Amino acid sequence: GGSSVGGGRSGALSPSLVTGEVQRIDVNPPKGTRDFPPEDMRLRNWLFHHFREVSRLFGFEEVDYPVLESEALFIRKAGEEIRDQLYCFEDRGNRRVALRPELTPSLARLVIQKGKSLSLPLKWFAIGQCWRYERMTRGRRREHYQWNMDILGVPEVTDISGSILIAEAELMASIVAFFKRIGITESDVGFKVSSRKVLQEVLRCYSVPENLFGKVCIIIDKMEKIPIDEIKRELNATGLSEEAIEELLQVLSIKSLTKLEEILGGAGEAIADLKQLFSLAEKFGYSEWIQFDASVVRGLAYYTGIVFEGFDRDGKLRAICGGGRYDRLLSTFGGDDVPACGFGFGDAVVIELLKEKGLLPELSLEVDNIVCALDHDLQGVAATVATKLRDKGLSVDLVLENKPLKWVFKRAARIKAQRLILVGNTEWQKGMVVVKVLSSGEQYEIKLDELE
Ligand SMILES: OCc1cccc(Br)n1
């Protein structure tokens, strides 16, 4: 149904007839951005519905922040890619602003702003559009939506048996719950888990100053993405000795906790933390989903402890999600430090994964009723019928023009209407309307007040 777009309307003179040729605008969205026409919007809403449901099940509250932030929020000097690709500009008030590339700094800003009025621990989630300005050399997207979950105020309580990493374990449990809801299992994806304390302990052996820590992490995060010689060169440039670099790269290739213990010794916090986390994973029932992998550092400078990332076991896709502990972020903004951990989960890779696995849901427009007046002078009655049904919570597609029945049936099929309600003179004389159940073809007349 529906007339073909862009022409065929009588009466209005198109501009070109009046003022000469009108240059057609570029109808595509800006480079690197997407429209969400109905079919894509249904898939996005389906995905976000599962993000929200899991957040609800875990007792998290939804928050949001402006997509536009002060540029200063994202200026970190650790050489992060997210900094190089900041979508920043000067506004009409000569302020340096940026489209947020991530949500965590906004969370930190709001927590500092709210200060003592917040009771800890707090568990917040957000689903927000994030931006980057990447030279379109690689034709990649410049925006995506990210689901974030953060727990603030739960420290890595270090008791006799090492830190209780229940907050990190809880966050991974929420991601596992999400994957299960959409049909993804541990045979499809896993989590690589490590701690930045592994790096810290190695760097301390070589008395590398703390302020280099973030930079070294960012360089190491580029492993697999740039050649190892480039990694070594960049590490060298930060002042690390050849020996320190060799030891670092050797430790980063470790994939078992036992091996790590042999190298680092059992005294350090890294080992205790990771052992704790793996035993908590057992309690949550997702041991099969996680594995230790010392090479995971994540590409954000502010992580200080456990870090993790979701990966597809076929190795075809980029990281699906990632997160970790960031106990010092608030103090870098001049706030009091609040222990924190969280993750980000983008809306793009997970859809590629679902396509790979044949798990994309079939989503279509479903309408309960299509209501149609058979005569033009019954259009008002049709509106009354539609309102009655809508007040009962039943959706109605009200036919808005005088269309032949053939057209109405075609549209009813396209919008998957359950019932066709016809308002005709003969029946209306008796206060009745005709109901046609489209699946069965069953047809009957009914008084308007009995319609439900
Ligand atoms: O995950 C990096 C990132 C940040 C902002 C926008 C896009 Br697309 N990607």
C-alpha cells in the first residue's frame, strides 16, 4: 500500500517548475553516521531492551549525560587512540567542546558534582551515543551506541585471602546474562581477563616511574594491531630498558595463572586478585566463559586493576565489549577518589556476531487492528472506533483516505494486522461494525461497545 514517494501529488508546483532547477540535497547521513529506518530501529530497540532488562535484573539505575562535553574531560596525555580521534570543536562561545567518545568521564563528572549527596555504592547504567572523528581513510563509523554499567564505592577490599573482586565479578555476570538472553553461549564468546597490576609489578622490578604506567599500557594495547618492532620502539621511547621490554613482552604472553605465579611469585596482589576473581566466577557459574590472558590491557589509560574484554572465539571480530577497575579517575578530575569499575558494550560488533551466528531476531511491525470507513461520511465513526480500541490498549492503524478494499487488504497484510474493522452504512444503522479476523478469515458483526 502507500503511494510511491516523491511525485504524483496533484496541485503543488514543484520548485523546479517555478524557480528553475533545484539541486537535490545529499540525502545520505553525514560520513560515518547511520540512519535508523524502521527495520533497523526495531533491531536497535530489541538490543537496547535486553541491555535495559539485564540492568534492571542487576539492580542498576539508568542515567544519561549530554552528548556534548567540555573537551577537557577527555584530554589525557597517555597517547590513547580515543584522544587522537576526539570529535572536538570550538563553539560559538569560543569554548572547547567535544562529542563524547565514551561515557565514563561524564559519570565521573556527575559523581563529583553530586558529591556527598550520593549514597555509595552506586550502580548506574547508561546507553549513549559516542563519537570519534576518524579520517575516513578506513571508512569506519564515527558514532556508535554504548551500554555502560558502573559500580562505584566498592573497593577492592583486601582481606587475608586477597582482594574481594565481587564488583568486577558482578559486572561480568551481567554481560554473561545479556549474552544468554540473546542466544550467545560460551562456545561463541569468552572473556580474556587480566589485571594491570601484572604490568605494575613487572615495571616496579625495573623501577619504572608510576607516571609512565598509563602510556606503557596504551602502547601494549596496540599489540596485534601494529608490528612488534613498532611496539618495542614505542616502549623504548618511553625510557624502558631493553631488558625491561623483553621481560614485559615475555610476561604478557602468559595465558595461565600458574605460569604467571612462577614468574611473578605468589606474593603480589595481581595473582591474589585474579585467583579471587576466578573463584567468584565459579560461584556465579560462568567459569567456562573466562580465561586468564596477560596480554589484555585495554586501550583506556585510567584502568588500575582487573581488566577484561569479550571476544568471539572464531577470532573474526573486534572486541565485543570491555571494562575494568578505575580507582583513580575521579581524583584526576580533582574529586575525591571513589573506587570504581565498569564496562562499555558497543551496539555494532554484537550485531555482526549475531549475523555470523544466524541469531538475528525476526522483528516486524505488528498492529492489532486496521480500521476502515467504507464510505467517506463514516470517516468520523471510524475515528471513534479507533479511539475506543486504543483506549483499551489495542493498536490501530486507521485508514486515513478513501481507499478501495483491495488496497486495505494489501496494507493489512503488510502491517500484519490481526483484525480488519470495517465501518459500513448498513451495519452502522444498527450501531454495529464488521470484524474480520485476518488469520482465520472469520467474520462477524458486533456492537461498538462490545468491541474489544
Ligand atoms: O570504541 C571506540 C569508538 C568510540 C566512539 C565512536 C566509535 Br564508532 N568507536
